[in-house]
Amino acid sequence: MSALNPLPDTALPRVAVPRVIDMHGHCGAPDAEALLDGRPERLAEFQAQAAGTGAASMAHNRAVMLPAAGARMASLDKRLADLDLMGIDLQVVSPSPHLYAYWADPALANDLVAATNAAVAALVARAPERLAGMGMVAMQHPDLAADQIRQARATGLKGIEISASVGARELSDPDFDPVWHAAEETGLPVFIHPLGTSLGSRLSSFYLSNTIGQPLETTIALSSLIISGVLDRFPGLKLIGAHGGGYLPAYIGRLDHTWRVRPEARQCRERPSDYLSRIWVDTVVFDPEQLRSLVARMGAGRILFGTDYPFDMADCRPDTLAEALPAHDRAAIMGGNAEALFSL
């Protein structure tokens, strides 16, 4: 394991639990990429992301991170070998977030989601004992997205992945109610995984666009979904927040206080902290003390082991992560919770 590669060079010690399940891994979709290639909206999206990411980080991504991650996403053999090295029994793969393309019109969005979800399903079909899949939906067209959720369920996908906002719209916008209804109806978990950050050039140095920006986007999304009352209207909705749920679990007391003293923030029936027992988060926080605090705040039943494979912002050490957990919580967090949530 080198400074620039979070993946192990040799096999790690196995975690002594019945099943290690990584619920946060990514895959590519070449046919979907081809649908986006050369479109001016795609170019504009890349330019905005580049401005927010910064020249130094973009250069490193092009030269190092993206070629390495792309090679791993393109090779099933390499993926399976990496899972063996990490001691992971099964990985739930979701599309690389750069495929969201929420600017796409309905026709393109329909084709893009179909191509992406077909790629995920085809990958899983090649190694069904080691892989399960989440699909993507066209959130910018909520009625279409609702239909795509039902199609994803019918084709055997185990969840859907969405970004933390849809253009300028927050996920709490009532326009998205058809999406939440379909997710609740099908029982498919919704994995909130941001693409970049809305803070733009303020975070364009030192890779803060990812380090700070992505968890902040998850924090905003989960906070708005809770406090707006979406979880009251859709009590069966299964939400997962990437990267430890962002900053929300560690800072929930301020949201509770706001709910008590500000009438405009009292749109949900219960204290915001009460809803933490109704959402899930992954373990991608990189610090044993923070992980233990996350378990204490959320409860062990709401934490899912994840790596963020194959990107360099991945935590690919299930052995050391498990050591940070209380022994009686390891089996659930390292695999049991994901097994139940995704019906694996």
C-alpha cells in the first residue's frame, strides 16, 4: 500500500465475521459514457467541476487517480482480485457519480439510465456470488425517475444512487415526492452520494472540494430531508448517507436547537436527532475515534461498511476498521446490516 494507492499490496488479515459486505463501491458504464460524449452540456458540466476542483487537483486526477480507478472499473478480474486482497466477500456496486447528468432531457435521460443500469446488471451477472448492484435514476424528471426505480427493482438491482441535489433544487423539494413514493413502495434503499460541491472556487485548493465539499453536500441533503418532513410523509423510505452521513451526526444538536426555537425550522414532527435512527450511513470517515462516535450517535444497526472503491479517497482496510469497533458490533457493521438492508 503506497502513499498514492489506498489498496493493499498483499492480502489483509480476514475479519472474523460471517460475511464482509462493502456497500460503497463504484463501476463504470461505457455505453452510457458514449451517450454523453461530445455534448455541450457535458462540457459545461466538466468546466464547472474543474473550476471548483482547482488546477492542481484536476491535473493529479487526470494523471494518476482517474487512470488507476478507470482501469479497476473496467476489469472484473482486477476487481475480484482486489476484493480478495481486502478480505471482502461481497461488494454492492453503484455507478460512478459523474454519470448523473441531471441536465439531460427526458429522452437522453431515459437512454442514459437504461445504459447505466444495464451495465451494472451485466457486471453483477458475471459474478453474482461476489457482487450486487445499485442503479441510477433521472432525478431531474421525477415521474420518469419513479418509473426507473420500479424498473430497477424488476431487474434485480438492490438500490438506487442519487446526488445530494439536482441542479439548484434540494432533495426536500416537493417535486421529488414521486421518487420517494416509488422508493418506499419498492423498498429499494436510496444511496445519497454527492458529485463535487456547490461551493465552487471557495474549495478549489488542496482538494477541499472533496475533503470538505462532498460531506457538506450530504449534510445539507440529509438535513433538508429530515427537517422538511419528507421522512414523516414517507416513513418507509430507506436513506443512506455517503461518507459517514457528512457532518450531520456530529452536529445534530444544533439542528435540534434550531427546531426548538425557530418556527420556520419546525416542519418535521420530531426532533431532527430522532430521525438518525431511521437513516443509514457508511463507515468512510478514516478515523477510529470518529467511527466510534458515529456508532454511539447513530447506533450500530445504522452503520454500513463501505470502501469507496476504486478511488483514492477510499478506505480499503476492513481489518483495521473492524478493530476500531466494539466486538459485539462488528458482524452487523461489517456485513449484517447491509445484508438485511439490501436483501442480499
